[in-house]
Amino acid sequence: MSVTPAVAAPSLLRVDGLRTEFTTDEGPVTPVDGVGFTVAAGETLCLVGESGSGKSVSALSIMGLLAGNGRITAGSVLFEGQDLAGLPEPELRRIRGHAIAMIFQEPMTSLNPVLTIGDQLSETMILHLGLTKAEARQRAIELLEKVGIPRAGAVVDDHPHRLSGGMRQRVMIAMALSCRPKLIIADEPTTALDVTIQAQILRLMRELSAETGTATIFITHDLGVVAEMADRVAVMYAGQVVEETDVYTLFDQPKHPYTVALLKSIPHITTPAGDRLTPISGSVPSLVHLPAGCRFRERCPQAMDRCATELPALQPLASRNAHSVRCWLYGETGTAVPA
């Protein structure tokens, strides 16, 4: 588990009221609805939640990589004070891959199968850093060595299919680091890997982040990864952030019923053999037909009448710094409501 900075640093990235909409045959769908969070330089923020909670779409919105039927309809994405949501594509392209880089979940769908590893690493550096082909090739070899790939001088001329899944993901990390970005967005980069390789990749990313001072948004549904990587955590549900706090507080004193339920649903080393885990009843609501009021209400054991009609806002807790919760259990001022 990483250490939370003692002094809050200025925001490198500030997302406010982000709303992303897709046009579908069933009607408009809003997988990201009013999402907001900040990331400071050198900080790791984990976005966590079930599949369909809006984590990946939030990342794609930040990067300007939405599909043709998707668009940002509200909010801002301020990177070093510049709103990325309003930038024309040519200007956004100069930032993407240079100041902000992304590591995708499955490298085999992100790497070009007909180009060598060296060609793919060199392309971005030639474009953004103005290196010659020879300089870019040499830096590509250095980057492959940096991420722990043996025989980097030979691998640079290999094609992606010749590498294992873990090696391909290391290549993706090398590509993300190639232009010395200030922010890396990692979208479940270890999901397709076995646990041994996953541990190696997570350790590598921690070490590189500490060495380079790069900020990271780490997207995952695995709370074990959250404990390993995060400084702060934003828990997402049905397109909204429902709780945000530092990683220690999230595990020791979770407040939102969804966060509490997530933590109860995972096994612990102290769980007696034969004990059943506590599942979360029901399922994530359809984004086409969202329920009125709180989106977690139908699965929440503490739901009140108010939850059925009014959607709570994300409110800071009155008794805690930098801990926000979207729940009527804490009223409109962040103070716990008596049972």
C-alpha cells in the first residue's frame, strides 16, 4: 500500500461534472454522469467499481478517445488548467501520448501485429520528441530494459505475437513512459495476467511512478490492487462517484453502503474456512432505464423513503477532511443522520 502525501499538492488534473452520452438504438445512454475528481502530481488515484460503473468511459473521455456515437455533454477536464473537453482533435493529439499516456487492458488489441516492437515505440518519440530513427531506436531499447524485458536489443525487432502476455504489457508500459508523461491512465492493465505476473507488473508500475514522479489514474475492479497501488480512491457506481477518500480510510472506515458491501464481498486471509462470502444482492441498474432517486437504492439494506425519489449529491463529510460520500445517510451537510 502506497503512502498518502502529507501535504496536498496542486491538481495536475481536475475533472468537474463530467457527463458523457452515447447514442444507441435504445435511446441515449449516460455511462458517466456528473463525475468529478482531482489528481495531483505524483499521486495515484484508483477508480474502482463493478463492470459498467463508468470507469473506462471516464478515462476515454479524458483522453478524447470516445467512439463516434459518444460525446461529452457537460463538465470540464482541466489538465494543467487547460480544458481538454473543448480542445480540437489536432491539439488534443499533441497532448495525448505525450503529456498524458494510456495503458490499455489487453495489449494484443492495442499493439499493431504487423509492426515490430521497436517501430511502435519509436513512432511516438519521433512525433512528440523530434528524435531521429536511430535515436528513437536506442531509447526504445533503453525503455525495454527499464521495464525489465531481457534481451531488449533483440526484442526491439520482434513482433508482438512472439512475446508473452506479461512481456506485451511491459511493452505497453514502456510505450506509455516513452515521452516522459506527467499523467498515465492505466485501464485494468493486469486483468488478463496470472497472479504472479500481475504482482510483477504492479511492482514495476509502483517503482517507475516513484522514480519518475508521474501521476497515475489506475482503473480496476480488484480491491487487492487498490490496496497495493492507491494513494486515494474514487468508488464508482452506475456512472457516478459514490465515495472518495484516501486508501487507508476506505478500507478502515468506509461510509457508503456500496463500498461497505464491496469490502464484505471479498475474501480475507482471516476468513475461516467454509465461511460464505456476503454477496451484493441484485444487479447494476440499466443505464437506459435508471431508477429514480439513489441508483444503489434497490440493492441497499439501509435504503430510506427519501432514497426512492431524490438523488443525493456527493458531499464532504463534516467530520473528515477529503472524504466525500453520495448518500442520504449523511444528510445534506455531510453529518450522519441518526438511525
